[in-house]
Amino acid sequence: MEVQIGKVKHFYSHLCVAVLTLDESLKLGDRIHICGHSTDFTQRVGSMEVEHHTMLWVKPGDDVAIKVIEPVHVHDLVYRIVEAAPMPHVT
């Protein structure tokens, strides 16, 4: 399952860093899916910065810079991939 958490606000191509505007929280290690007109890939969040300070977790309303594995475009949508918990076995 995927939950939309924000969108791309800016992309620094020489650093391969995207600035995201968030509507939901995001933490280090989350799997995200970035998609748009010509963008479609998933990755784990490996590093995040807010105003040049390394962050482990960011809240809604923050603009966060993350290293991305492919180029992105302004207005691309960002989704958090939510892994479903395994169903308990009932006997």
C-alpha cells in the first residue's frame, strides 16, 4: 500500500538531491515511491537534511532534502510504501 506524503519542490541535478514539501511525516529508512510524468522509481530514504542539519525524522510541513537515486522533477508526487503486517496464524 502507498500513502501520498508530499511532492518535489526542487531538484539539484548536480547533487542528485530532491527537496520535498511534506504533508505527512517521513523517517530515515522509509521506502518511498516517486512518480510523475516521466519519473517512476522506489528507494529507501538514506539521508535527510533540513536547513543543512541531518535529520532522522521530519514532520508534516517541513521541506526536507533527500538524496535520490534518479533525477526527479518539480511537482512529482512522493508516496511512502507501507508494508502490511503479516497476518497471525489462527488455529
